[in-house]
Amino acid sequence: MNQTLALVTNAALAPDRHVGRSTRRPRLPAAAWVTLVALAACASTARAQTATGKSATGKSVSKPAATKVDAKPAAKDATTKGAADAKAADPKAADVKSEADKSAEAAEAAAKIDESAEVFRDPLMEDALKNTFRSLSVRPLALEQIHRVRSMAAGEASIDAGVMKQYVDFAVSELTNRTNIAALLEAPSAKLPATSLTRLAIQNAGENLVQPIFAARSMKPANTAFLNAYTPILIQTLPKVLDNHFYARIEAMIALATAASPDALPIFVKQLGDPKQTVWVKLWAARGISAVFDNGRNPVDITRALAAAKALAVFLSQDDLPWPAQVRGLEALGSTRQSSGSPLQGKIELYEVAARYLADESSNIQVRCYAAWAAGMTPVGPRAAPKFNYAMVAYRIGALAAETAQAASTSAKANPERTKAMTALLLYQLYPALAGEPGVRDSGLVYASASSKDAAFVKQVRDGVQALASGSVELTRSAGGMVARTQKDLAEQIASLKAVLEKNRPTDWHLIPGGAEYPLADVKAARDDAKP
């Protein structure tokens, strides 16, 4: 089987600001959050569980961590086989277009629509998908007990930690059950249709783990008594499946990320540093860190915060890390708001991780926008602040905003969804990087640079990015003849910001004197040409 992974962008990369706290998870199994392309392509119904991570500007991802490969041949072979199986099972279907045929045609049509789809292959998946891991079996749980836990979450029943433990143990049992796993690894058939309970068992187990969390949080006020009893059970129980089958790992990590407990931080840190863990589980570990810190709104003790930031820095330093994982890693790094393990010595080595991604002009535009957000969220510390080059960082963010707005404008007619995606980056990453996040104390480059010589320029960039964000929003609302007019207005706003940037082009590309520098590509080229 082709162990190719397709990242679900809508689930793993949605621009929500409160991951794990208020974002309701769609009712989809692990195979839909991070799926096998070949498995998904074999599905003969509209429930085919696949999606691809799409590059906004496509830098290929390859080599050790996750390799970009072409999924189209695998998809075509799989769907063709599905059609043959369907006709063999029902001879009368020979003259009727089967569901598998329709699925094959849909896959080919989708491939033609988006030739830039990126598919990532993690070499560690080969072992993670072997159905040879130990099943952690327990006695079946009565339906009455399941309802009882949900009643506890809704505040309709008294808290019983013993019943909660049985509930979580049973979910773990279902996640590691080899029959359930085998059912997902095989294509749907007449004997085992897509809607069979066995095929849905892992989906239901994952849903059962997170549903009580959402239910308890939806109470007014939130049912903290339930959460305070249920979350420790998850933290105690779920780590034992993080080296089990991939489906169990991903569902367990999603549940832990959703719980968003500071006590889970050591688990996230450990998984980020585990060389045997798949990159997709690490992606959700990073997302869990963002949830714990509530994207910078929730203070966590400095020891845990630094441990998380350092683990993320190492994770983000890996060669050829898939860009969706880079996005989540940078979001988590910015959420910790840690610039250095030695801030009193004037060091900013953790900040430099975000700066390096921001300055990589060949990188994916989403990655750079999240890097900008991380930079804007992270105070550099009192020793580094007086000599920090705020103008250079603001210039980088402004130039990226102009590029992002241009991408939004270019896509307006041919690809409105991409226009919306670029607009979201302007609204939720680039503008807050300068103006700060609501509820996040001392955030934003405007605040950080207020007492520096760069303050006026940073504010100019902030105002220019605000105009681009507003213009891009108007573009998403435009239709018909209004699109061209709105594009013209946005082009003028882009030109205005570029004029400000050109007038204030940095001459010094160092973050701090003697530290790392991040010159523009043309500056590097000019230096190279000047060398003897």
C-alpha cells in the first residue's frame, strides 16, 4: 500500500484563534485528519476521506521528514481496482457507471483543477501503519455508561471518576483494536461497506474522547468540575497509545490537544522530540501547545513555557519539514512568547527561529505569515530591546503583506477561495503581528517599538497593512463588475505601502548588533556579485 499522507488543510490549518478551546471538531475519523491517499482513493462513495495540503505558493517538500510524491497514479490505480471489484461483485453493473467509476472521474477532475496539490510522505508511517501493535483490550462498556459520562459533562449527573476511567479505557481499546484498524486499511466492499460499525469504530472512539470536553465547555459557565476530573484521566491514559498504531496515536493526540491542559505540556514536548514519532502526530502536539497557551492569552509558568519553546525550536530546525507542520510549529512558538532561554544575557535565539522563516523569500507564503505572527507576539526582552532592529522586521512584514494582498487580488476571479485564504492571513497573522492580538498583553511590533527610533516607521507599516486587509476583505465581498474596481483600489493600496517600504529600505539586516542577519534576496545577490 502506498503510505502517502494528505494533510487536511481545513482541519489542521484553519485560522481559528482558540485551538482546542472553542473550535468544534468535525465528525471525521483519523483517516480524514491525516489520511492515506491510496486508502481514500479506494473509497467508492462520496464519503471518500481525503484532502490535500495545498501550497499557496508551492515550495516542494521532500527528503527525510516527509517526501512530496505524486498521488495521482496511486489514486487512479486504486479507483480503477475499485471499479473492477464492484463489477465483479455485481455482473449486472457492467453497463452501469459504478460509484467507483464516478469516484475515479471525480479524482481526475480534482487533479486537473488543482495541479499544485502537495502530498507528503513520512517514511516513519510505514511502521506506524503496520497492524501488528498490541491491542489494549478491556471489557465492553455499556451504552448506559457512555450516556452517563455525557450527562456528567452536561452537568446532569454527579461526577464519577471511576466511570470516566472506564469510558476512556474503552475508547483506547477501540482505537487499538486490530479488527477496527484492518477495516480502515481496506477499501470499502459489499462485505464491509463504508458505513459499517467496524469501519466507524475508530471514528466513534475519537469522537467519544473529545465530545465530553466540548459539552462541558459549552455550559454557561463551563463545567470546570467535570473538566478537572476528566482531563487528568486523559493525560494519564492516552500517552500509552502514542507509540501504538498511527490511528490510535493521532486520535489520542487530538484529544490531548483539545483538552488544552498545561499538565499535558510534558507530553507534547516529549513527542516533538521523539525521533520515532510521525510528523503528523508532532503537528498535533504543536497544536496542543497553542491550545494550552490559548495563542498567547493564557500565561503558563516560565519553566514549562521555555521547555515547550525550546522543543518547538528544535522541531522547526528539522530539514524539509512539511509546511503545514511548520505553520503549526510557528503558531505554537509564538504562543509561548519566549524569545530566549537566556533573555538576561541579551540573547534571542528562539526569536531567531521565527525570523529565519519570515526572511525565507522562497518559502510557502502561509509559513512566512505565521512566522510574522510569531515574531509580533514575542517580546525580545529588556536587554535586547534597546538595540533591536524593529525597522527590519517591520519592513519584512510589510513586504510580505504586499505580496499576500497581491496574491489575493490575482486569485479573485479564478480562485475566490484562495483570495479568502490570503485575506485571512492578512487579518489574523500579519495585521496582529504589528498591531497586537486582543487580550495578549504587550503584543505587536507597534507596542514593542514604541520607545525606539523605529516607532514612526512601524506605525506606517501597520497602517498600510490595515488598509490591505480592509481592501482584501472588500474584494472577497465583491461580485461581477465590482471585482475589477475593487482590484484597482487594492492595487493602489499595495503601491502605497510599497512606496513607504522603498523609502525606508533597511541598510542593516541584523536583528541585533553582532547577531544573525536576514538580508533580502537582491541584497544577497549584490553581495555575491561584489565578491572577488
